[in-house]
Amino acid sequence: MSKKEPSTRLHRNLVLGVVTNLDVIFNQGKQADKVIAKTLKSNKRWGKRDRAFVAENTYEVIRWKRLYAGIADVKAPFTDDDLWRILTVRWVLMGIALPDWPAFSKVPTRRIKGKFDELKKERVYAASIPDWIDNIGVQNLGVKKWEKELTALNTPAKVVLRVNRLKTNPKLLQNALRDEDIQTQWTKEHPDALILEERTNVFDTDIFKRGWFEVQDASSQQVAHFCQVAPGMQVIDACAGAGGKTLHLAALMENKGQITSMDIYAHKLHELKRRARRAGAQNITTKLITSTKTIKKLKGRADRVLIDAPCTGLGILRRNPDAKWKIHPDFLEKITQTQQEILNSYASMVKIGGYLIYATCSILKQENQDQIQQFLNSDTGQNFQLDKEAIVSPAASGFDGFYMARLIRKVVC
């Protein structure tokens, strides 16, 4: 949980901003990052520290919802009084002095520490996780490894930039950011990544608007490298979304060859086009998947087909903590079925000798190794052979959790 800053003081307008965010996120089921962005956009007079306070406290209450709500003795759906009780718990545990406001007087603050000591003995409260996810985590990873992953997933994510090598390089970008008083670190393990030393809004910088970088976690950046693309190839990004990995592939291909970015959502492909223009990526075409005919028309065409599959997202809870409260056991069953259907359908687009790359931001075997094994045992999968797989652990890497598998389409005699 976040530690308090020495000068932390609570201001009513900022606290109300947090309460409003939590009401919309918890009670209306809205996506946390979009809710926070809307609140910050509508309060342009807030300074840097004010904005950070609202964003951080919103995210941290989401992250620790089960623990805080358990101590506050409240249950969803939350009333405004419930949300004030939850925030009281958070700030008492952080050692922040509470103002003499009526909303804070409704919670017996002396009992908070004792209740915390009691609940933290249970992993589902100490890690603030739903029972069913905890059970599946233990089944997949074992108690010791699961607890390490939970600790990592409850640590706020670092802000990582991906250098757009179509326009610049790490050194030039690092110097340009320094001119904006933004300090970064580069590591050889992630050659295209710069890690911010301090969280700040990079989207208002001129260099972002000029397309010098994208915000993309270091683990996510590994996927494009794992594809082993080269200039001149025919590449299909089959679940492209808004194009984070498409843009990285374009840079690795030096704008040579062809990338076909596909998705079932038109608005995501529209956003991809906008980002591609900013990035100077010129070898990208988009294709909306409207039926199986869209896939059949591309049969045997691609040197590489990337399936960045829809998944539970349990590997990226540090940056999307609201996901653990939105998904349910039946979702896991449905999504694994969808993943297998996508694998069996989209594999046909790979040419003989080409690679099919499957990736998820999950740490569950059901969505990863088990899916690949099931696919290889299928009629379609008989034409493929596993070349390599990689598992990125949040605990071991310090970044998001990812799984990647690269399969080669064999010559069938």
C-alpha cells in the first residue's frame, strides 16, 4: 500500500474527485483509466500534485478494495458514506491526519489498525483478491509462487515508453525528455524501452505529439521482438486493437513490407490509423473482421501471424486493477473457448514455413501452455510445430506478466 508523503494534506475538492471516480467505477462498472482521465480533463485548474493525488488514490482504493471494504465493514454496491468509510480506512493506515469533516466522524478510527491486523492473516484480504482468482492462482502456480506474483501485481506499474525507431533512438529521446525535466532509464534487456524515474504526464509533450514514442510496458514490447520479423515480410496482426504492437512491428520492419492489422472493432482500427500517422508508420493497412470470409481470403498469405489474444488480463493487474473485480469464473471458461477458436481459425493465414505467434497478458496455464497444447493436438494444429515459448513473470521481471508461443507451419508431405 502507498506510503504517505510528509506533507500530505487532504483537500475537499480533491477528495470529492476521488469519491466521484470510485462511485462511477464501482457502481456503474466503468473502466478506471477512462473515468480518471475524464475527471482530470474536466478539472484543468488542478496542478500536477493534485492530479497525481486523485489518480493515485482512485487506483489504490481499486487495488485494495477487498481489504479496505472489509476493514470498513461495507459491501457493494457502495453508497457515498461507504466510499468515505473506505477512504478513511486508507488514510488512517497511511498515517494521514484526517480533517475535522463530518464524513470522517462516522468511522471508529481506533478499530481500523486492529481490524487490519486481523484480516491481513487471510491471503484474499492481504492481497485483495477474489476467492476464485486466488484458488486458480494456487492451482496454476502453487502457493509460494502465486504469493510472489500477487505481491508484484499489487505494486503500481512503472511508466515505460517505447522508442519509435522510425523517428529517433533511445539516446536522442532520452535527451529530449531531459529537456522537458523528465528523467528516464534505459536497460539493455529492453532495447526499445525507457523507464520513467517519476510518474508524469508525457502525453502533453511536443515529442509525443511528433511520434517519437508510445507508452508501452516493457513486457508487451517483447512480443514484437519475439515475432522475429524482418523488412519486406508480409505480417498480419490479427487482434490488433488500437495498434500498440502493430506500430512496434512497423518500426522493426523499417517501414518495409506489409502489415495487415485486423480487429472485430472498427473504432479500435480507427484509433490505430491515427496513431500510425503520428508514428510515421507507412506499411500498415487495416482490415475489419466481419465474418470468416475475411480470414479465408488471406489463407496462406503471411510470413507472420500475431494473435495477441483476448484474455483475463491477470498479468497486468498492476496497471488495470479494476479487472480483477470485473471478471468472473464463467468469463475464464468463455475466453479460453474464444482463444482456441481464434487459434484454429487464424492459423490458416500462415504460409508454409511461416510463424504463428500466440500471446496473452495472462499468467494462467489455461490461457497459455494448455491452449497451445490443445491447438497442437487439433487437426489444424497438426500442421504446426512449437518453435519457442516464453513466460514473463511479474515478480521476476518487475513488469507485466505475459506469455508468448511461436509455432512454425510445417511442410506437409
